[in-house]
Amino acid sequence: MRALSQEVDSTDPMSIAAILAILIGLVVIFLLRIPIVLGLVVLIILVYILQIMSSQHQHPMYYSTVALNLAFFPYDLITGSRAYTVFTSMFLHASMIHLIFNVFALIFIGMMLENRIGKTRFFLIFLVAGIIGGLTWAAIHWGDLTIAVGASGGIMGTLGAFARLFGKERIRMLLLFMPLPPMPAYLIFVMLLLIDLVIALTSVFPIAAEAHIGGAIAGFLIAPLIMKVPSRLRQPEARRIHLSTLRELATTSELRKTLDNIESETVPEIQLVWLEHFMKKVRCPRCGSGPGIKGNTLLCKCGWKVKL
């Protein structure tokens, strides 16, 4: 992507509105317990609209004050006054195609991961991976006048985390909206890393592939650390649960598969994620509703309960 020739105007009202929309939007998402993926998609689309509204040519990048003020330039790290752009640039996009692909990818992999590990953990992975991805790109393009925008670094980070935590799970991937056969998550992760590496080495496309690679590797590496962050749903530790009890509750193929993952997993934090996923899917054998957990007891409002 090319750098814009306009001068930065930190007092531009549209740019200020975009920054406030991002910050206030994130606060509202957590306060109202809105799914992070859904909230991020809304914020990304809102900022894209503001990009176009602030452009003289109704374009998300050309002469758009929002794009200029919130996009990430490598030298932003030198001045320090615009270091925040490594974060705000994650909500900008260069075109409608760029926006559609990133929103689709965020929904595709993000919803699966957020459902497994919870909102806070998911957002931390997305945020840290996105920032590290931006810093990786800046380190390689230090001194260049190019800019980086897009949520791809954070999205690739969530894929890296999924591959680290649930690498053997087979998921479907779409190639240009065409479905491919189900493949293990770790294989999809490696394939996309190789594609980004080729793009980075050949510069065939105007894509910040280095940010993708940096974000993906960051997500893969930090996933076990992020899993140590306490879950909002305080579940009992898997090693203290009688697996015979869980087998009685595993009445569907999905629950039985999840139970197999609980039994085979050796990392306590990941084992706990599988357990939390199991508890979300289990149903009361008496009334069919979703029971809750109190201490080491699974109980339902109908009066049914069982010791774990």
C-alpha cells in the first residue's frame, strides 16, 4: 500500500470519533457481555464507514483523514506520539474486499475459539497478536513510507492459538469461498503460514504478510500463557472430576468426542478448556435444560444434581 501525502491532523473530528467509537465500543462489549467476535465485526464496519465519510473521494484510504490518522506507519514508533496507531490500525481496512475477507475470517475462526476459551482470553490473544504482528511488519519495513491497516494480524493470531490448543480438531476451510475437505487445525495453520511466507518473500501482492506471520506465531506461542487467565465461568479442575460421571453425561457424539479430548490432554489449562466446553453442552437427563455448577456439583433448576 502507498503512503498518503496529506499531513497528519490529530484534531480531525472524524478521527477522534473513530477512536472514541473503538474505545467506548470495547467497553460496552464487555459491560453488556456481547460476544467479542460480534462486537469486533460491528466496530470494524463502523470505522470503515467513518473512513469513507472522511474521504474527499468516498474511498476508505485515499485522502481519508481517518485512515491517515489511525493507520500505522513504522516511524510512528520513533516519534512516540502516534504509537497508538499500532492498535487503531487493526480496525482500518483498505477496501471492501479487504474488509469482507477479514470479517469472514474473524467470524469463521473467531467464533469457534471464543466459544471454547471465553471472551477475555480470546480478546487478549486477538489484541496481543495484532500488536505483535504490526511490530513485526514495522521492524522489517523500518524507514519505509508504506502503511499497514487491517485486523489480519490479530485474526491470524487467533488461528495460531486455535492450532496450538485444538490442533488435531478437523475444521472446514474455505478457499475463495469454496469449501475444502475438513483438515486438522494445525495443518491449516501451517498452510496459511507458508502462503504468507511466499507473499512476503516475493512481494507479489500489496499485503502485509509479515504482520500475518508475526501475529500467527505470536498467537501460537502465547496461547498457553493466556489460558492461565481465570475463566469467567469457574469450573472445577478436570483432574478432580470422576471421569465415570462424565461418561454417563456424554449422551451425544460431540460430548463423547470432547470427553476423549479431556482424557487425552496433558496440559491442565487446555484440559480445563475442554471441560468448560463439555459443561456448556451437557444437558440435564431429567428436563433437558442446561445445568449449572456449584462447587463440584452439577445441578439443574428441576432438582436434578450429581457430584463431579
